[in-house]
Amino acid sequence: MKTLSLVRHAKSSWKDQALADHDRPLNKRGRRDAPRMGKRLAKAGVHPDLMVTSTAVRARVTAETIAPEIGYPVAHIMMDQEIYHAGTTGLLELIRNLGDANDHVMLFAHNPVITELVNHLTGSDLENVPTCGIAHIRFETDSWKNVGSAAAELLEFDYPKRIDD
């Protein structure tokens, strides 16, 4: 079995219009939600073998904020610049090329591709994965190469406004 946790970055700031989209930081709500979601992940016993993030500031900071909450070394977060512009096909290719030694991977990316990928992989009909939303998907396979063709189950879908801490 393989488990993929798809995470949409926390809420970002549009305050500085001069910043490139890639460089937008988290806003106040994002800085609040990311550690809260990390604590909920820790409470649920979520401990990925690998964390991979988009290089966009808002995704990278979300990953770097959640990692210590779940006991994952920030220095081991893998950054992939291709995630920033990737569509569903690009993310599937990245996932299929993951090392099979990793049974649980947490991937930090952007919408609309996160929502599209969750729906594509699980047959779900989610309207939207909100900021800092997390979808945990389990695949009935021992190899990431089979993701997309192997049976998949949406184990849990969580987001900051779902449950008040």
C-alpha cells in the first residue's frame, strides 16, 4: 500500500502587488492555519516518509511549518520547481517517479491541480480543496508507478475550517 497526502498551501497574501506570484508569502490566516493543521496531523499520527513541495514561497513555508509539528526534519523536505506550473499530468508523472522505499508521501502544491488530482485519483467530486486542505489517499499497490491505475481510496479530507480546534 502507498499513501499520498496532497496538501494545498496555506492562505497567501496579495498585499504586495509588486511581488511575483511565486514569491507571495503566507498571510495572517495562513500563518495561523499551517501550524494548526500540523498539530492535527500529529494528533492523527501522520508521519510521512517523504515531503515534497513546490518552490513557491507559500507552499514551501506551509511545508516548513507543518514538518516540525509532525516530527519531519525541515532540512529533508524535497523542493521541486516543476510543481509550481504542473498540471494533473505533471504531478502524476512526479508521483509515479517517487522511490518505492517511501510508503507515505506528502506533496504540497497549488489549486486547481490539487482538487483536480484528488478527484482524478479517487473518483471523488470535491468542488475545492481549500487553502491548507489535506487529502489523504491510499493506493492498493506497492509501487508509485501504478498510481492512476491502481485502486485508490480517499481516506480523509481535512481543512482548517472543518473542525475548530
